[in-house]
Amino acid sequence: MRKNLLTMLGLITLAAMGWAQNAPEAPTGAAATQMKTQSPRLPAGTVIPAELSKSVDTKKLKPGDKIEAKTSMDLLSHGQVIIPRNSKIVGHVTDTKPHSKESPDSKVAIAFDQIAVKDGQPLPMQAAIQAIGRPLQSQALTGNAPMSESGGIPSSGAPGGTAGPMGGGDPSPHAPDSAPQFPAGNASGNSSTATSSATTAPLAPTSKGVVGMNGISLNNAGPASVISSEKDNVHLDNGTQLILRTQ
């Protein structure tokens, strides 16, 4: 009897030691700090004016390739700049099809994943391309004015702000308390009319589709935005204007 009792106690001790060795450890140091300070995603419906930092060409791209853009003006929250102009935006190619003699059409699908905030830290997001337009040739047209009341980070009904998709609940932590500014721009969408580089205007927050660019189309399918051409490779120059909207 005594021998059996000692055997049982030994088994219990071994089991306890094994559980202690295999139990998950609580994060410490940098890992714990990162968990505590991890930034939330931007609210759905946030409008981000941007431009490509590098050209995009379907004959050179493959799925997984990085796409880089930058914000073209400041985004405000509570009167403070939280996403400065020229902040880095990173996306990736989810699908691509180059032009060929056998198949003259081409396409590239792009998903934007993150944006740098004021402290330089990446902020996760999921953003689609709402509008795309020719690069601005005149630096004077780009300006540095913050977003207007018709665009930017959505509020939940704050006076002077844009009513956001969050409805009548508590205000978004990113909701602006004053109407941001957005330069007058071209709000027309799906335009195939050629536009002179000297008269190219900034896209507006309400712009949709392709503006002032021939031969390409824009469609949003799930998390990725698909830019396509029926007769040639899709080629977007460095500086091509984008209006992004978070989802």
C-alpha cells in the first residue's frame, strides 16, 4: 500500500513538472510593450489622398511584389496631424497578368496593407483604390493643405466633420474636431478624356474610378483593387494620384 502511494505521488510530481515546462510564457520586454502599444486600425471610410512613389508596370510585376505610395497631404485628428504628408504607404500585388500577343489584355491587383503614422510606426489598414488619376506636374497644385470636410478620417457626427460609417455610437478615437481642408479637384470618375499635364488637377475625396487617363479601368474585388487594360500593359508613372478609402 505504501509503495503504491509513493508511486502515485511520483507520477503526480512528474506530470506537474511537465506542465510547468510546456506552459506558455507570458510576453516580457519588447514583446509585452509592443502588445500594449499596438496601434488600432484606421476607421473604415477614411479617405487618404496619395501618390505612387514608384512606377507600376504589369510586365515587371509578380504576386507578392511590394507597392509603395505616400500621402499627398496631412491627415488630422482633433486638430493634430496624425498622418503627415509624404508618409509611407505600403501594399502588395495579389495578382498580375502581363500583355502578350496571344492575350492582349493585362491587369494588376493591388492591396494596401499599412501606413506610417506621425511617430513613424506602421499602422495596419486595409484600403482600396477609390480613384486614380494622372500625376500632378506642377508642385504648386499639390499644396500641403490638410483634408477637407468632404474627406479624411470620418467622425461620428462631430460638428463640422464628415459623418462616418460608425453611426451614432461613441466618437471614433480618430474623429476630427474641425473640418479639415482638401484642395478643389476633379470629382468625375471613369473618365477616358485625355487631360493636359499643365491642367491636371488634384483628385477630390469624392473622385471615383479612372480620371483623365486613357485605356485603363479600375475595379474593386474584395480586399484588392484591380487596374486593367484591354490592349496593352498597365503602366502607372511615379506620382500617379490615388484616392484610397479604408475598409
